[in-house]
Amino acid sequence: MAALALMATACDYQKNNTIKQKDLNEGQAHVYGVHPDSAAAQLKNTYTAKPELEVKANAIREKLFAGKSINQGN
């Protein structure tokens, strides 16, 4: 019976686990775009690829996750 009560209250846990905060970036087109359905201006930034950073990142992954399965997002 206690488990049933615990499961019933767990459904609403995240509803009460929020805090209202002022959005400091509200109205900034750079962050949110000029319209709610448009892309943010900062998404237009492009960067040149640096293959040496990919090698370094893979070395770090190998050191941290040696012998473990890494989810690649497939």
C-alpha cells in the first residue's frame, strides 16, 4: 500500500520542483531570434574545423572510458 502511495506522488514530483526566475536574455534577438519561430542570430556563427582537436578529444575519451561502451547517438 505504501508503494502505491509513493508511486502516485512521484508523478507530480517535477511539477513542484521548479523556480520562477527572470530571463535576463528576454527580448534579445541574438539569443532568441527576431520572432519566436525564427532561429537565433548566434546560430549563424560558423567555425573552421580543427582536426587536431578531434584527435585530442578522442584521446581524452579513450582515457576516461577505456573498456566501456560509449553511446555515439546512433
